[in-house]
Amino acid sequence: MIKTHWAALCVLAATIAPGMAAAGDAAGMVKVVKGTVSIERNGKRQTAGVGMPVEVADRIRTGADGSVGVTLRDNTLLSAGPNSLVVIEKFAFDNTTQDGHMSVGIRRGTLSVASGKIAKRTPESVDFHTPTSVLGVRGTEFVVEVAGDRDE
Amino acid sequence: MNKAKLSLALAGLLVLAGCTTERVVLLPSANGASSAVVVRDAKGEVLLDKPYAAVKRSLDANTGYQSSPDEVKARFAGALAAQPARPASYVLYFEAGGNVLTPESQSALTTIRQEIAERAASEVMVIGHTDRVGSVEDNDRLSQKRAEGLRDLLVESGVPAEKMEAVGRGERDPLVPTADEVDEPKNRRVEISVR
């Protein structure tokens, strides 16, 4: 019971703490779209197009014919192949101090990553994760594949 | 066959096939710098620190192996083909103590405008820097002024203002490290990052 209360408190703190990443904060922009690509925000799915902003908490989905490329504000390049679901769980970047943090989940499909300024300056504040594993990066390019049909 | 039986049979088949559920491959970095990825799960971690070093997950465990360009192409062609253009960075220099570009830097502006126009949904970050002559506060102001001046110059030449962001980093990020109060032309600069 106490645990549940703490969890609720943490969620609350995360929502109100200044300087923390919150849903709706600008994280990047869609630069490449092929085939079917959608972005789910606040429970609503919309078709993604080139130039569409990407925000914290967005869920990016590609169809069987789809792929998408996104550049985050710290110059991280993300691109997903067909049948993928990628979630921008956290992102914050201050242009003046260049401090920031990010957390990106790959739930299914394929994702390629070329890491950006946050990973260069503070690699410990960057993580990518699959349903079972967490990836720590050190100024890096890599690809991740997750099999299955998870849609959450 | 009912649904439960079917999925049981399928699961059995997948286990027999040594089903891989996840895979991570480290790629060579574009600039040739050394890089690494650490893949951690509940049981431990695998370090990938050479090009095409990889990990695959089957039967609930991560195992390291050596992947190859062919395998990456076969599995990740779609994702890699959709990678956005790499951000390009330009550096423009100023005459001492003020807000006037050197002649070389004036002409570099043409290339930058072209780059901004050619990219899909381009965004521009204008970052001002100073040398270490003067106080930190004055240099913060000067670097911000330089960045804004350059942004205005780009706006005048037709680049939409909403694509651009101007920030000043003062003297804290010198291109050439110097002692305080050193007049170093290479540190009086504005960096323009187009992504």
C-alpha cells in the first residue's frame, strides 16, 4: 500500500517538478515519412507528415509499408522500419547549457539510432529500452529489433 | 484446433526454432570515433564495443555474437533508409569585439542558406560564442547578440524566423582553450547547426 502511494507521489512530482520532461514538451520533428505512419498523442492517433513536431509521450507507429525518420532537438537521429512502435518516454534538452536527458522505448519492430548531444555530454542520462533490456550508449550508432505484436 | 491450442503449438515451434525475440547491433560510427552500447537485462549485461558486435535474445537470455553488414541490411534496411539527413554545422567568425562578420564568413552565408532551403522540414540552431576578453556576463550578452544578429541576417535573406532558434553560450565553450582575457579570433564565432 505504501508503495502505491509513493508511486502516485512520484508521478505527481514528475508532472509538476520544473525542468523535468513532461508530456507535450517539444522533443523533435518528423523529417522522413514513407507509407503509413501515425503518431498517437493524448489517446488520439493522427497521420504523421514531414514537419510534424514530435512531443514527449508520443507513440510513433509504422504500418507494414511504413517507415519514419525523426530528428530530436539534441540532434539524435531516430528511424523506424515497418510494423514498429516507438515511444518517446522522456526528453529534455537545454540549448544554452546543453544539459538534458532522454528515454526512448522500442516496443516492436526495428529502430536505428545515431545518438546526439546529450549522449555525448552526459551518456548516463540517455537510455533506450526494449521490453526486456536497457541499452546504455557511449556516442553511438546502433540498430534494435523487437519481435512480436505488442501494441502498447 | 482452438485458439489456445494453436498458440501453444506456435510457441512450441518458436522455442524449437530457438526463437530470437530481440536483437541489438552496434554499427560503425559515421565519423569513425570509437563507440559502445551496453545491453543490460535482469541477469546481467553484454558490452558491444566493436562494429557489428551484437546481442540476440532467445529463451529469455541475451547472448553476444558477431553480426555483419549483410545481416544488418537484411533486417534493418527499412529503418536505415528512413534515417534523417545528418545535421550539418557551420562556423562563422567575427571581427574583434563587435558584431561584424569577417569577409570569408559573409560569403559562407550563401552555402548555409542553400542548405536550409534544400532540407525537408529544416530547423536551424544559431549558437553564439565569444573569446575570453571581458566579464562572463558581458560575454553572455555579446554571444546572445551575435547569435540574434545572425538570425536576423538569415531572416532578412528569406529564411523563415520560426525555423530558427538563437542562443548565446558566452565564453564557456571556446574552440581554442585560452587563459582569461586572451583575444583569440577563433573563439569569436557563431555556430550554425542545420538539421
